[in-house]
Amino acid sequence: MATSQGEFDFDAPGSDGYYRWLTGRKKSAQELAQKLNLPLFHQVEVWLVGGIRLRGKLTLQEEFLLIDEEQLRHLPLTVDHVTFHIREIESCLRLD
């Protein structure tokens, strides 16, 4: 059975590129959470404008490689598959 796909040899010695890529994405998400002062990837209670309360795990709707400062107000977040924007948050409390 062939162990390569096109130009990629996933069994090559020292081929930890995918692991480094995943680690980089995780680190970027953690830095974003600190920058936004939000408990991303934790259980939360979020109150949105209009008195809407959500409980569940707070995540990014999409994974971003780079986020521009101007995009932060429009950043889509989710709590248990309910999508909203960061600008709609009135309060956010970490539960765990």
C-alpha cells in the first residue's frame, strides 16, 4: 500500500508539519481569547443584547489564521451552535 499522496509523504522521518500547524492554530486561538478577554473553549453563560441568555461552550464560528483589528467587532462566535457577534455581548461569565 502506498504511503504517500501526490507530493506529500506522511510517513517521512521528521514530517511533523501538520502537528506544528495544529499547535500554531491552537496558540493563535489562545492569544485571541486573551486579547478579547473572553473564555474561549470553556463553558460560559453569555447575555446578549435584548436579554438573550446562552449557556454552553464558547467557540469561534470559524477558525481564522489572521484577524484584523477592524474585524474584531464583527467576529462571529458560537455557544452550542447559536451564532452571534462579539459586539452583541452584554456580559460573559465562565462557568467551569
